[in-house]
Amino acid sequence: MTEKWALLKTVYTGLEVDTIRTTLEVEGIPVLVRGYQVGMWGSAFQGSISEGADVLVPESALERARELIPEDIDGEGEEA
């Protein structure tokens, strides 16, 4: 049986997607991003994602991921 994926956070910039993904993967947590379209500028584009992107992790890693990526932190690393 495969493990289910759980929503960690919905983000609205490519930079946030890449930062969260890298942070979690360095800690050994697999990441699945749903809704992030690279668009005409390719993966180097770090601007706004109007429809948002869901960052998902395995259910068993959700608690650890939340410790690494607090929900109340905005894209600039400051508390909202």
C-alpha cells in the first residue's frame, strides 16, 4: 500500500515553492508540488503564481515538515 500525501501549504510564488522544496528535500522529506506551472520563462521564473501551488508531503512526514516550514511565515521570511 502506498502512503498518502498531505497538504503542507499553498504558496503563491515560484521562489516559495523552490525554497520549501529544497529545505524539505535536504532533510530527506519527499515533496510533491501540484499546480505550479513554469510558464513561458521556464523554471528560472520566480514570480507570482496567481492560482497558487499546493506543496504536499507524505503523511508520515507532515509533522516534521511543519516544524521546518512554519505556516505563519511569509515569502520573505518574516512572520505575517
